[in-house]
Amino acid sequence: MNKDNKHWDGTDRRQTPAKQDALYRTLTVGVILGWCLFVVAMLVFHYARPELSPGFFDYKNVESRDVWDAPMTLILLLLLTSCFLLSGLALYLRAKRARRRNDGLWLNLFFLFAGTLISLIWLLWEFI
């Protein structure tokens, strides 16, 4: 319906600033949460991967772990999967919502999606 119609009582999204739009705010919070999850996943990756054993460790007979830590790897997989799903959902919603020429691309969302996808593929490749 046209907004000039006296029966129309909706909000014209084109006149609503982006900062007041609930979906825009939700997507922004989701993207920030996704990046935080990705950073936490990279920290978990550091502790889950096998330890590098320099020659000095071999010389001093210091033990180092040469296998992946199973519980930490499971946490890493869950973090990356949740980050992937969150960024994929945000990409889908942005594609459905952004139809105007002046809508931003949100390139950080594409980088987050690609980074988590590559990380998941690499991690699954490592264990299959």
C-alpha cells in the first residue's frame, strides 16, 4: 500500500535510518559475534594443534605432544561450525534485504564466511 493511504500504518523502511532498524542492528551484532567466535577459534587452534618440537627439545629429551588434542579439537570444530552458520545466515539475510544501489557490501562478512569455510575444510581434511 502507498504511505499516502490513510489505512497504511507501517514503517517505511526507506525513510528509517539503518541504526534504528532492528534487523540491521541484529546483523551488526551477529557479525561482531561471528568475528569474536573466529578469534576465539584461532586461539583454541593454537592449543589444539600438535606442538612443534625444535631440535633443542630433542637434545634435552623434553616431551612434546605430536598429536592433536581431541577435546580442544572438538571445541575448535564447534566454534568454527557456529561461526560458519552465523556468517552464512547473515549473508543470506543481507542478500534478501539489500536491494538498493547504496546498500553496503559488508565485505568483512564475506571474509568471515570464506575464512571459516577454508578453516573447516582444512580441519576436516586433516582428520579424514
